[in-house]
Amino acid sequence: MKKAIYAGSFDPVTLGHLDIIERASRLFDCLVVAVLENPNKNSLFTVEERKHHLELVTKHLENVEVASFRGLLADFAGAIGADVAVRGLRNAVDFAAEYQMYLINRKLGKEIETIFLAADEEHLALSSTNAKEVAVFGGNIDFMVPQEIKPYIIEKYQK
Ligand code: PNS
């Protein structure tokens, strides 16, 4: 069985992430979407909230599981038996950073392969950071995040 991991912060999950998840789920028998628990990062949503959002938006995908992890991606991938890491690429800036991450992950875990999926052109300007930036000023985020999680984002900024 081919198992892949798509790791990230997902703070919050965007339509770009969801597109990569849907496409990767068609390429592998099982796709684990894994939220990084990073205590050093100031996140809008807790890890549990982010997992809940991912579960909501992937419930139509039978071979997708949602998890969280601490530490190294290569270690977590090894622990769950995933041999492929999926990453999305929007542009050359992403590529430079992702290529470094690929090289490091190869050193850390020889068994792990990385597959890059090019972002759809509709999602080239999307990021969790941009979505938060627009939401904090009450802008329209319909084209940035899945509809199901929009209320959670608005609620955070109303507090
Ligand atoms: O949502 P992001 O910020 O693009 O996700 C980045 C992530 C979580 C995939 C990456 O930071 C990661 O794998 N972190 C775990 C620590 C690790 O394994 N680092 C080694 C590569 S430098």
C-alpha cells in the first residue's frame, strides 16, 4: 500500500491546501494530512482546532486521515509507514525553500521520497498568512479558504 504524508501548519487550511490534498489522495492509497505541533510558533488556531478543520474539509475523501506530530517530518513519516512526502509548489520562492527541505529530509530519512504538486493557477496567491491578513480587516476570504471553516476564522477575529 502506498502511503503518503502531507504535513504543514494549516493555520488555517486554505483552498490551495485542499486542492493538493484532493489531488494527492487520488495518487496514493492513503494520505495522512499531518499538522505540525510547533510550540514556538504563534498560531491562530490550536492543533486540535486545525485537525478539526481538516477533518471537516476532507470528510468526502475516504483515504485521507488527519493527524498531528511533533519533531521531524522524516521521523513521523517513518513511524506511520509513509514513504512519500507531498508538497505543494506555487512559485520559485516556494521551490527554493522546498528543495532545501527535500534535501534535508533525504539525509534524515533515506526511505522518504518527496513529490511536488504544482499549485493550480487559481491558488497561486493563496497562503494561510494572506487569508489571516484579509480576515483580520474583515475582507472577503471566500476565494481563499473552504466555506466550512470560514465561520471559525471570523469568530477568532471577533473575539
Ligand atoms: O505549512 P508549512 O509551514 O509549509 O509546513 C512546513 C512543515 C511543517 C512541513 C515543515 O516545517 C516540517 O516538516 N517541519 C518539521 C520539522 C522538520 O522535519 N524539519 C526538517 C526539514 S528543514
